[in-house]
Amino acid sequence: MRRRAGLMAGTAAVTVLTGALGACAPSKKAAESGSGGGAELRIATTTDVVNFNPLIGNSRTDYWLTNLMYPHLLTVGNDGSKRPSLATKWGYTNPTTGFYEIRGDMKWSDGTPLTASDVAYTLNAVKKDKPSGTLYGQLANFSSAKAVSPTRVELKLSKPDATVIPEVGFWGNVVPEHVFGKAGSVAKFANNANWVSAGPFRLTKVAKGQSYTLERVTPYPFAPGGRPTVSRIVYKVYPDVNTEILALKNGDVDAIANALPPAQVQPLKKAAGITVEEVPGLGYAHLAYNMDKKPLDNVKVRQALSHAVDYDAIRKVVLQGQAVSTGSSPIMPVLKQFHDPSLQEYTFDPAMARKLLQDAGYTADGSGKFPLSFRMIYSLQDPVTAQWATLVRDDAAKAGITIKPQGLERNTYLAKTDAGDYDIYAGNFAIMDDPATNMTLTYLPKGIINYSHVDASDLSTLVTKAQATTDVNEQKKLVQAAAKLVHDQVYDNVMYTQNLYVAHRSNWTGFVVKPSELLSIVDPQSLANVKSSS
Amino acid sequence: MTSLIESTAGTADAADVADRPAAAKATWDAFRRNPLGILAMVLLALLIVVALVAPLLASYPRGHGTAILRPPSAAHWFGTDNLGRDVFAEVVYGTRSSMLVAAGATALAIVIGVTVAVCSAYFRWVDGVMGVLVDLFLSLPVLPLMILVAALVGPSLQTIVLVLAFFSWPEVSRVVRSQALAVVRLPYVDAARLATGSPLWIIRKHLLPAVAPVIAVSVVLTASRAVLSAAGLAFLGLGDPNSWSWGRILFEAQQSGAMQEAWWTTLFPSLAILALVVAATLLSIAYNDARDPRTRKD
């Protein structure tokens, strides 16, 4: 989950350093014809790969590249529901035993069959070696996994937890036991050469700061006829999104993996030869008020802050209307199965904010300012948050509250987040696909992304119960009750779900669009099916 | 010069005072014959005036507007940015904070640099220690270190001023010291030593006036370098998010991904930076030429 927080934070620190090299990397080279299956697809990204080991990767480019080699058990629909991928069936045989049935027709690129042993090995190794990726965070109640047949793996849990099977299935990459098993700890294995892939592509060439070349792997069951439609994928590194857009317009690349800045969506939609695809958002942006810091432990102060943000303006101006309100609830409308439409967003009402502060015992001075000053941290590599941070400051000033935005380089931002060194945390999560899982991480006292530092027994009880129940209707009631508490008590100020846009050259078709920037049009199943018409 | 030979501090002072207006006039006469120098001075003065009267020229750009990324027009001379704010207002208020950073960082760098320089020149034992320290500082990779410090401490106006001053004083010190070293060896300084036991008095009355022209040039050059570095840091996002600066306008344009669509968001702050740096450089060259009898041809 830490990785989720990091992933969405963006990319530019590495970008700045790699920029100079990246800028001179691309050379104009027309894509080969796709009809014969020999085409090359060139994709722009803004960061280098930091880790080739998918179990510890933590940048977007890491995720995009390693996903093309190491399959996930499950994928996700636009509404957050889990769909088959490597696994064809999944579930629980009893409250502390889960299972996955996996396909029997996948192979690693060296010819070794991909079996349930690889799945069991991956989960047990991650539990044992504790790599710092998302998967380890999902395994809190996982004890062990065992391959009971070549296509079935069973998971033993230490206590009932309905979130393990869907979340581990979605977030975890399966790695080859015969390669990773020889390397010792999976937390330390660099995996930076001689890659073995289960498809649709295999990394073959790395030119740091410039490009990453992946060659087609067959058979790949999710491609037409088991053969990915393009022979090669080349990820090219560019300094920033401005140069990526320029490269796309010039035909130096065929697609941009990064989401477009909101202000660039309309101009690119009008540009000749460019197609812009809408990627449904599956995450949210939020302001977390650090309840360890007085007076943010006072609900009236938090409610006053919630009334001092012009959410509509942020969505309209910064996001160009490409975002939807969540009703100040952590369960976004996109999660149709769980969303509670009765929760209404906090209105932008400085007068109400002032009244709440007066009720809380604060008196404004002659200039209308309350003696309240909050330091709000955000990542400089997250351009959208960086833009609305100043609006939040200006809106709060209208209610007499001083907010001091502190934009930080990503590593400093993460360190300060870890240390709780902030009054207000501004950021976003790329994928919040499952309310019960997300709430255990965001609202339980020791939750890894509990940025509000909330420790409320009524909320904890609801979340813990929701996590343990496998009855969907019961779980829905519990998470909705929890969301209402979060809304009313402002344990988290959730602002919007952003719908993203990505661009590619119009001569490429067949992209499969999946939610979030992590999957979007660069998900393995999408890239195994793209075609070039020229 | 008879009065100097008589070796009384008072008469030395008198000679100094008597010589100074003549030298200053000669310098000014030469300076004003140099059109580039005058142009640079006018440009700098204009920027200072803009910084001072910013509230009369534009209202402070805050919040958001409805006209997003509009090109320059009568309503918005320099166009609008990605949040619909007036770029002209941003450049005007950017001038203010750029000047403030330049003034703050330069003042600090000059005070530290000159103090170290004159002490090193006058007290030989100090020179050994400070010489090594200055060499060490001059050999450091300044930009990466500035980025590191600004990133770790967190961006604010004070941080930027302190960081820039911290990395600028050694250069000032090196330039001023070499000039001061030549001066302390001159006979009139030896004479002053006989007249008083106070090194402070000699430094204040003889050494500092003698190196004043070098300090003046250092002030201008350090200020222009400070503006460039501050813009660089702000462009990397390490500027003060609570005040407008030219670098911040560029940073926000880059962040919004609008650089190539909305050329006006980058052109005008860049021109402002260019104007200040070119003006400062030309001014210092013109002043240097004017005060040097060999180049002023009088």
C-alpha cells in the first residue's frame, strides 16, 4: 500500500536526473506494419525502472514493465470488481482457507510451465522475506500457501479475512520459482538480467535513461491465436510530460503511458493523428488532517477545514471537469456495489467554517483571522495536487484559517509522511478498489496509510468486522456505516475521483482500457492485442 | 601626497576624501559615455521600480480564474496560466520576490565574503585557515548541493536566501581577498600601522574603501547569480510556494504540461530573468571599464 501512495505521487525526481539523457534518446523511426505481426510499439514514460523485481518495485515504470513479464492472478474491472487473469476461479473453502484455480496453459519463456507451485512459492517467499512492495502489505493475515495440484493453490489464513484472496490476487505478481528460488531472499534479488517471462513480452535490452526493449513471448493465452500482435515494445524515457507530448505529436513514440495533465486533454483531442482514451479512475484524492496534532483532534476544527475548500473549483479548474465528487466519502461512486449516495459533499462555506471555529472556542482577530495555522505537505512530483494545494490555501484564508503549503521532493515527502511530520497531508491513491481492504489500511490505528492517525474504537470495530466477513451484503452495510463515520467525523477529507486520459497515435488500435494509470492502456492484455494500421 | 608622508591618520584621511570625488567623477563621466551601461542601469532601475510599486501595477495573483491558458490580449497582457491567473501579475510580483531573494542573499554573501576576505588579507594567520575553507567551498558542486539542502530543509523564502548566500560568499571572498592582498602591501597601509594599533580602524578606513569597487561589482554579479539560482531551484519545485517568483511561474507551466501549447507562460518570466541577468552583467562590465583608467581612455 505504501507503494500505492508512492506510485501516485508521480515521477519527476528521477525524471529530472534522467531528463538530459532521455531528451536525446528518441530517433524518428516509423513503426513497422502490424499486419504481419512484426510491428514495434514505442511507449513514452518519464521514469527509469528502479527495480526489476516486481515484488519490490515502486515506480510506475517498474510496474508497467514487470507486469509484462510476471502475471497477476486477477485483474480488475472498471467498477473495481475482480476478473480472471492467471486465476480462473478463486474464493474461500472456509473462513481461514482460500484458494485459486489457475490456468494450465501458461509457460515461462524458458519453457518451464507456470504452475500453482510458482504461486505458492511467491506468496510464501514474500511472507518470509518481507520485500517492501504492496503485496507484503496484503499478507498480514496470511500464514502459508500450498500447491495442492499443478493448477490449484490453497492459502491458510491466521484469522478470517475476506480481503486476502481478491487483493493478493490483484496486487501480487507471480514470479518463477526456478529463477527467484535460486536467488535467496526475494527482498534482495535485483533481477536485473536474463529475465524469464510468462508473457506477453520479455525484457531484452536496457539502456538506462533512454529505453527498455521487450520482445514478444509465445504462447500467451490472452493474445489472438496465443501470439501477441506486436513483436516488440520499447519504453522510451523522456524528461517530462511536455516532451512526451511533443514526441507523440512528432511520431517519435506511438503512445504515452503517463496520464495527461488535465489541461492538455482538450488540445490533444483536437490534434490530428492523436487519439485520447478515457481511463476510469479507481482512486481518490484527499486531505488527511493529522489527529495527533492539536487542535486537529477537535472534530469541529476538522469540519471547519472541510467547509473551507472549494471542491467544485478544484474539479472544474485544476481538473478541467475530469473528476467526480465522492460525497466526501472514501467509497467512491465508481465502486457501485458499495457506494452510499446519501452522503453529501461538504459545501464550500467560509461562514459556516467560521461559525464552527467559534463553536470550538476560537475568536478571530480584527482582520478576521483565527489563531490557527496548519502546515500542509504534498509531493512536488504530483502536479495535480501541487496545483490545488495553493487553492486550498487561498480558500482557507477566506475562512480566516492559515494553511501553509509545503511542496516536498518525493523522498522527503515520504519520510515526513512516515514520521507524521505534518498537520495536513495532501495526496491521492491510484487504486482503492476494495473498501474493506482500504479501510483496514487507512483507518485502523496501525494501518500503513492511516495518514489521519485516526484511532476511533467505533470505526475500528466496523472496519475489523467488514474485513472478516465474506458475506457481501453484510460487508456492504459495515463499510457504509464506516464511511458515514469517516464523513461525519472528518477522519479523512476525500475530495474526488479523477478520470484520467492517455494518448496514442491514431494509427494504433485495439487498446484495452483498464482503470487507473497503473493499468490504463498499457496493461499486458492491452499491449498483447494492439494493432497498427499503417 | 605630502600629507601621507607626514604619516598622520588625519591627513591620510583628508587626502583620501579629497581624491575620492575626483575619481568618482571620472568614473561616472566614463560610465555615462557607455550606452550599454546606461541601458543596463535603466533596465535594472525599471525592475526595481516594478518590484517596489507592484501593487499599483497588478493585483496579487491568487485563487483561480475562469479564462484558462488564454494567449496575450488586452485584458491579460501576458496571457493566463493553467489556473486562469494573470501571467503579467505573476511576473510583476515575481520581480518583487526575485529582487528580495537577490537582495537578501547578496547582502548576506557580501557581508560574510568581505569580512572573510579582508580578515584573510590583513591577518596572515587567518588566511591559512580561511583559504582552505574557501577553496573547499569553491570546489563543491554547488547546484546539486543547493538542491539537496533546499529539498531537505523544505522550500521557503528564508531557506532560499540562506542557501544562496551560503554558496555565494566564497566567490565574493576570493575576488575581494585578491584585491585586498594587493592593498595591504602598499606603503600607506604600513604607514597607517605605525599610526594606530587598531587593525579594525585600518581595515575600515583604508582597506574597505580600497576594495569598494570590487565589492560593488560583486554585489551586482552575486545578485544576478542569486536570481538565476533561485529561478533554477524554483523551477525544480524548491522555491517558496507561498510567493510568486519567475522560477515558480516556469515550474507551474512545466507541471501543467502546457509549456508547448501556452508559450506565453514560459516566455515572459524567461524574458524577465534574461533582462535582469543581462542588465546586471552589462552594468558591472560598464562600471569596471569606467573606473579603470586603462580602459576608460581619459
